[in-house]
Amino acid sequence: MQTYNYLSNELPRELIEVYNDLQADVLKIIVKKLKQGESPERVYQLIQDKVDVYNPKIQKVLQIIFADSKKKNVKDNEKEFKQAEDTAEPVSNDEANSLILPAMIGGAGIITLLNRKIVNNAINKYNSGYSYINSRYADKDKRKKQVFMELANKGITIYESYGGGKSKNYSIENVLRRDVMYKVNQANAKINMVNYEKSNAKFIQVSSHPTARTWTKYMKHAYEDHSSWQGKVYYSGTPIEGYQEFESTCGYGKLLGICGINCYHQFMLSHAGNNTATKYADKKVERNYKLSQQQRQLERNIRKLKQAKSVYEEAGDELKTKQIQSRLRNANAELKAFCDKNNLKYYNWRTQI
């Protein structure tokens, strides 16, 4: 079974790295052309061209993410079948390719939409900056500094509207973790469910981790509290006394259930009916979840500082660049100290741009 660390730390890593590089390059284009006073029409094409240059690499990395996850999942299932001496044949690599194809197509669609939003958001930033700097009676140098500061602080965000007046700006990383991971998890879930249906197994075993989602007042369904069902064994299909149904209890197939949005749980067939779940004390779960969120915030802060540094370097602002460099050293030291103090693994790649 794929582990929490594998799902949360490894799968989106390469895409985050590529998109961080892309964002930095696009911001440099915006800053450089604002300094030169280039017309927005010309800049739009430059930004689009930059995204087009990155796109083949992005698509390749996306395929690798699906392929690596699928390969590991196929091997895990083959091992389970063999250990249980199951007479059925598990899903082969070729079968798995067919099963995950819809999710891969969906993932490619997500990337296409994300790239389009990046171009549109970037040119909107350029247009607003260009208009602000070149407005009548403006102190252009002063206004350029203000525009560069906003670019350094906010970078490129993805605006999403939900109707009813609700909207939010997400970072590119947020979108990647949420949407791409969802498709990868869905692909793995499809393989696992077909293996369960093919096998002689009567149970489904759900993974667990100490940072599982816990109940909040905003949740509408019991399955949204992932800490309540993780680590246990369930039946699917014919009821078995003493066990709960997998689909309804864990929210399988639901957006906020197992293998749904921002979920790092997975499941596999189980020939044993041992329903002794891995127990995590409520306070420990809450503490670990809080620590994981704090670590990610510290990592995001470092990436934002590196993003700001690249903007100020392109703008030729030596003083700001030196100030950001000093803050970077302190932020890195703070992150490492936080990880050491709380016995957390330090992921160098998470702070790269």
C-alpha cells in the first residue's frame, strides 16, 4: 500500500519544482518589460511562449508521476496476491495502463487549464502594472517600485470563483497538490478496486497516518472526518457481520471522502479480517496535523522570499535583494530548527524555486 509520505511528499514534487521555475521566469519577463515600457500585446506573446517552452517538460513529468505511482501500486498488489496465495491474477501492468488512462487524460486537462490561467493572470498583472505606471502625471519610478513589490509579495496566483459571491486566489502549488494528486489517487483507487473484485479477498484495508483530517463544524458528512475511519478493515458488496461498508463509511467516490480532494489515504484488498486499526490519540493527531501545516507554511515563506529575490534582482534593486537574502538565511535557519525540534524530516526541495 502506498504510504502517506510517498503520496504527500513524492508524487507532486517534480511538478512543483517545474512550475516554480516557470513562475520565476514569467515574473522576470513582467519586471523586465515593465522597466522597458513594452506594450502589453507584445508581453502577452512572450509569456505564452515561455509557458509553451515549459509545457513539454510539464507533460512529461505528469506522465512520470502517473507511471511511477502505478508501477508501485501494481507491485504492491502482486505481493498481496502472492502472500495470500490467491488463485486469481492481479491487475497486470498493461491492464493498469488502461485503467488509469481516464485519470491521466483528466490530469493533462488540468495542466492545460492551469497553464491558461497562469498566462491570463500574468498578463492581467502586467496590464494593471503598465496602466498604473504610465498613468497621467505619475511618478513612474516610484510606481514601478510599488508594482515590483506587489509582484515580489504575491507572485502569480490562480483565481477561482465558486458562485454565490465566493472566490479565492490559490497558489500554483495549491492547485497542483489538490487537483493533480486527486487524479493520481483516483487512478490508484481504480486499480485497487478492480483487484479487489478479481480476487478472493473479502475485505478492504484502509491506510492511516497521524495527520489525518479531523472533524470540524464545517463538515456535512461523517466520512469527511478521515481520522474516524482510517486504518480499519471494511467489506464491499455482501455485508459481513462486525464490519462496516467501505463505500459509505469512508466516502469512496465522494469528493471529500477517501482518495478525494486533498486526501492522502489509499486502500487495498485484504484477505485477513483483522479489524484492529492503527490508533492515534486525538491530541497526537491534532498536534501532528498542526505541525505539518506549520512546516508547510515555513517552506512556503522561503519560496516566497526566493520569488521576491528573483523579482528584485531583475528590477536591479540591490538594496532589496540584499535584504531578502538576509531574510532568506533567517527563514532557512528557522525551518531547520523547527524540524529538528519537532523531529520532522527537512525536505530541501520544498523550498526551491
